[in-house]
Amino acid sequence: MKRPNFKQLILSIFILLSLTFTHTLAHASTDNKLNEKASYDLIKRILPNHADRFVIEYLPAANGKDIFELESRGNQIVLRGNTGISVASALNYWLKNYAHCDISWNGTNLNIPKPFPMVPGKVRKVTPHEYRHYFNYCTFNYTSSWWDWQRWEWEIDFMALNGVNMPLAMTGQNALWDRVYRGMGFGDRDMDAFFTGPAYFMWFWAGNIDGLNGPLPKSWMESHEQLQKKILARERELGMKPILPAFSGHVPPTFKARFPNARVDRLNWEGRFADTYVLHPDDPLFQQIADKFMAEQDKAFGNTDHLYGADTFNEMYLPYTDTAYVRKIGTAVYKGMAKADPEAIWVMQGWMFWDKRDFWKPEVVKNYLSGVPDDNLIMLDLFADEQPIWTKTEAFWGKKWIWCMLHNFGGRNPLYGDLNYIGREPAEMVHDPNRGRLSGIGLVPEGIEQNPVVYSLMLEHVWNDQVIDVKSWLVNYAQRRYGQRDPQTEKAWQILHQTVYAKEGSYETIISARPTHEKHADWTGTDLPYDGDKLVPAWTYLLNASNRFKNNDCYQFDLVTVGRQVLANYATVLQRLFARDFRNKNLTAYRAHTAEFLTLIADMDKLMGTRKDFLLGKWLNDAKKWATNESESRLYEKNARDLITLWGGKDASLHEYANKQWAGLFNGFYGKRWQTFIAETSTALEQGKSFDQEAFETRMKDWEWNWVNGREQYTDKPQGNPVTVSIQLHKKYIDKIKNAYTANPDLKK
């Protein structure tokens, strides 16, 4: 027997181990969804001067759940995660908890302390949620109608920093629908009658309206298809799974003329606009159109994520209410996805189940969902923060579902929210024995860029399954907003916690309403869920810290919004006072109170004008930037003006639904309406005549419609210093406001 060559044996073992290790690495890289370059690029965008202080390492998921770790190594911070989202979340954890920094829609503090903050011990976080959903269909209009790539890039970074992995991705789909229907023989007139203008896509996608404020230019479709490709590429490289659209049955109004034998039914959105049309699920064209769209979408955007959104009958009653139709329509929508993508998962909004709850009884909901396999549907309990559906449906009978916070309607921007509830409920849901297949949490506001504290608190639950002590959390929140702890700002936030952020429920200032002597107007409720005088000291406490934080972006935003809310509440008090004067026929008091009211509107315009967050001109100019000619510029500006004022046409029932407390609107729209109203009511009072409110509103509609179609310019650049103007207005109004509440305790709410 030949004696073994030990050197050769050792070499053979080494080669075998090397091959095994190489195979293991190759297999690991297949499972590794971490794109390190994408993660480094994000860090460079967020902290360009400190990017070299961070090291990225891959960390496998924990039992299928996303995970991150961070720790110090020498003079660097190691960020570990299984995806780019996890790595970005680790970075954000460091920013918030060690560097005391904050990144939000409204103000960003990235003043990194010296010495560079290190992590004393390893931090490890595993998310309790498979899915972290983001966006409402409405957000694509009430906020992001005019976003360009630069703004989208920032938002995608924000999503990654906060652990979002399931964003709604609706941009650019009109180009696909255009190709689908033109391929079926439809022409310019058909598509012009179908597509809305760019501020109304949500309600077009949902089948509520056709053609409003169109026609949609070809240049828009082309530019936004390209924009969507950038959005999806960035979201996917960071590890997100975006939700793409699917066919829900909504067809052009001329569909029957093109296909006379098609089974087409009429729908109507609560009598607000003309009828729209939905294809019957039994019609063979239903699947054919779904196939064409899915093929077109796969070609343009890919379908690698297998998540699709399609919502039927948004705020509308079904054309048929029998059990068979209800089941068929749900099954048809799902099959429209699944035939092209067998792994398709339908991500369905549950809003309609609450909005038309007189029809959608639990047994009807169950029938509608029954045609979709349990593993191929995810329900978004869209209004779970106030009106949950899961509690009425046995947690959706075995389907996966996501607990969502809606919070905002119309993109309106008063200060409001229930922080204690938000700090508690999402964590308690994770441990609720009746939660069924709860699979995540979601942020689904109709509009963003408002009340950043509400969303910052909600996003804490992405990596946490324990109830949050909101009082303590707010101390840390104020510290990272302003960079340092301060007794004055902490007192201010204690008051905000006890007033504007103590109870859910939106409310408006009467300024934004169509002028009236009544306490409320359409879509304008003025009742406060707290005593108005209790909020006032928060403004004072914030101002007391102005010398220390006057150059801080977050501080400036918070100071302006708190001051605005105090003044907005006071405006409502003044309106109730001069309404009382009018009823009492006290002309002298009426003139005094209305004069102060009009001055206050002008002062609020000045205050809002100090911040880029609150400029009508920016909204309008962002719209016009998409235009390739004068006609498109006019169309986009009209869309932008209409949505935030009348919403629809001159007689629209939704006027003021999407009101904004912005500079430009105060002086250019709200103030002018009130000037006319006050002049006419003063004349009536002086002459001893009654005032015809109905006739006034008829005349006012003409003026409003002219404004919507107007072209006057509004600045898109902030004017004045927010701290200086706040100090001036505080000095001017603080005693008046206190005295008004003292003299009229009945007007505190």
C-alpha cells in the first residue's frame, strides 16, 4: 500500500474547502437582497460630509423578518441589515438617538454634534411587521401631483430611513392605459373624454370621474412614464416592493359605442359628477383588457414584486347588489392580475367597506373576498385608527391584513392628532389574540407634509412592538428636532400634547370657509377638541427659545405652525363675535370685529409666507414646470388652483374639502371672499336690510371660478424671517387673544 502524501492531501482539502466556501458565498449572494452601492449612495445623499464614517455589512433576515444592527468599530459606525431599507433604518436610528437629528417633510436638522457620536453598545432591532405600507391613492394628488424626480428621490430616501417596504406606486400609469385602449381602436376624442387632468388621477383610477380638467397632454404621459421608471428602480434597489395598478373594470365613456355588445354598467360618485362606466365581470372583454394592461405594464415597469392595487366602487354603490355579482366582481379583478402573474397579490383598500357600510355588511364583505385565495390578498384596514373593519370581520376571515393610520383628509394642514392612541394601539395590535393574520402597519394619509410629529411617532412602531411612553418620547423628539434639550421647548410640547395632539379629529379655521355668519360651512367644521386658550402658552414657550434655535429649520417650522394655529383659532372666535354683532344689529362692534378679522387674515398670510412649506406660488409654479407650451401651462395651473379651492367646477359640492392654510390663499382667495362678504353685510346692517346669503353665494361662485381660471402670479420664495415675524405677531395679538377668551369663555371650543 502506497504511503499517503500529506502535503498533497492537505492541498486537496484546502481546494475542497475553498470550493465549498465559494459555493456558499454564491448561494448567500443569491439570498442577499442588500444592494450595498444603493445603501452607500443613500448615505452620501443624507450625510455627504460624513459618509466615510459608516460601514455597511450584510445581516441575514431573522425568521423572515427584516433586521438591522449598528455598533461602533474604531472611529466608524457599522450599519448591518438584510436590505437597503434595514441599513437606512439603522442610519436613521443613529441619527435620532445618538446624533439627535431629525429628517421630516417639514424641517430637517442634520447638525451632527462634535465629537462625532459613537454607539456605546451593539443595537439590534427586528421588525414585528412583514409589511410597512405607505401612501394613499389620494396622496398622489393632494400632495405629490407636481413632484419631479428630485422630490421623489427625497421621499424614497425618507421611506427607506423609516423602514417602509411596501409603497403604493401609481405614477405614470396613464401612458399604459393610453396604449391599451388605442390598441383597441379608441382615438383622441375617446381618450380626452376619459383621462382627467393631472390633479385628479386618484378619482380617475378609482372610477369616480372621467375627463375632469383634461384633456391630458401626451407630454405628461411620456414624462411621467419615465419618472415612474426612476421611482421603481430606486425603490427596488433599496429592497422595497412597490404596489402597481391593475384593471378594476373602469372603461372609457365611449366604450359602448366601440363595442356595442359589451356589458357596461353606469356608476355615479354620490351625484357629484357625470356617470362613469364599469365593465361587467362576465363580459369576456374584462379579462382581455386586464391581460393587455398587465402585459403593457410588465413591458414598461416589470412585475417582479407581485403586488397590485385595484379598488372598485370607491364611495359608490354597486350597479347590482345580488350575491352572485358581488362575488364575481371580486373574482374578476383578482383573475385579471393572476392570469398574467400567478404570484399576484391583491392589495385592497378597505375604505369602501366603511364609507358604504350600509351596504357592505360583514356577510357581503366576506362574499366579495371569498373569490380570492387567502394568500393572494392583503387587506388595508384603511381607517383602522378611527373606524376599524377588522373588528367586525373576524380579522378579515383568514386573509392577511394591515393596520393603517389614515389621519389626514384632503391634505388639510391644521395641527391635530391623538398621540397617546398612536403610541399605544399599533403595539397592542401586535399582541392582540384576535388579530388573525395581521401582517403589518401602514401610513395612508390623503395628504402628507403636515403634522410631522404624528407620523414620526407612528413610524416608531416599524421596529418596535411595545407601547410608547409618549410624554418621554416627546422630550427626545424635541431634542432631535432642535438639536438640544431646552426647558422652554419641552414645556411647549407638553402643551401641544395636551391640546392639539390629545384627540383625533380634523377641524378648520373659519377663514378657509366660503364666508358665512354660521358656525360651520361645507367641509369646514370649526369646533375644537380642546380649549383654545390652553394652546396659547405653547406659542409663548416656543418663542422664549428663539435666541437659541432661531437658525434651526425644524424650530422655525414648529414656531410658525403653532403661531398659525393660535391665530387660526382666534379668527374663528372673531367670526363668532361679529356674527353675534350682526344678529344684535350692533354696527359699531361689527365694523370693529370684522376689521380686525381682515387684518388677521393678512397677518397670517405674512406669517405663512416666511416658510417654503406654505406657499401657494410654489404649488402653482411646480405645476407649470411640467408644461411644454402655454396651453399646458394654463391647464396645469387650473388643475392646481381648482383642487385646493373648489375641487371641481363652479358648483362643486366638494369646495374647500382640500383647503390649505397657505400664503397666497389667505390674501389672494380667502381674504378677498371675506372682504366682499363683510362689505355687503356691513351695508345691509347699515341700511337695516336683511342679507341674502344664498344670492351672495351665487355671486361668489362666479368670482371663485374666475380665480380658478386666473393667471395672477404668487411668489414661490419665502419672504421675511419666520422668527422675526412670529415675534411681531405674538406681541401684536397675544393680549388680544387672552382677553377674548377671558371675555367669551363660551367660544373656547
